[in-house]
Amino acid sequence: MELFGGYDYYSSGGKPLWLKGRDCHNATFLGFASSGENTIPVVLVKLDDFLELSRHKSSFAIQRTMYGSDSFAWGQPEGVVEVHVMEALPEDFISIRSRLTSAFATETHASYRIRATT
């Protein structure tokens, strides 16, 4: 999976801070997790490289769908997600649901693209 783009992609000349000068972050899909009853599952990924920003440092991330994509959440090979970099993946996602908001996101408008594996 590739994670790229971002809210300030165009205003930053295609170099948003969270990408650290790269075109994208590559990540490996780990699975889905429930974040509560009647919610769209979040996606768990392991970033291929350690990401270090001022308040986000880790190789693990949670992706949350947004902007009305609930009707086809995770059914498309590309889309827009919030990315939440976490030091470790929590065992209980319901307990951290209050932190899975735009205010705590590493990037609020990341794009994802699923690459075919060989």
C-alpha cells in the first residue's frame, strides 16, 4: 500500500511535512480492527520505514475512512483516509476511539493506493 498526498500537498509544492521529502510512504496491510459498534473498521498498517515527526514517531499507523466514503469503505483500491501514527498498535481500539479524530491525526487528507502483490 502507498500513502501519499495530504491536506497541504499543493501549498507545499508537493512536499507535505508528513512525507518527509518522499513521494509516498510504503506500508504493509496488517488487518482490520473494529473501533466500536456501528462504525467502519479501521485499517492497521506497518510503515516500511520509521516515521519521525514532532508528535508522531513509529512504524505503525491506523487509517480511518472519512468524507462520506462509508458506503464503500475499503472496497476501492484508492481513497482518502486520516492517518494516525501510533507508537504501538493498541489491543483495544474502542478505548482509543476518542483519539482517532482529525485533531490527533498525523495527516487528515492522505491518499492510499493498494498495490498488487506478486
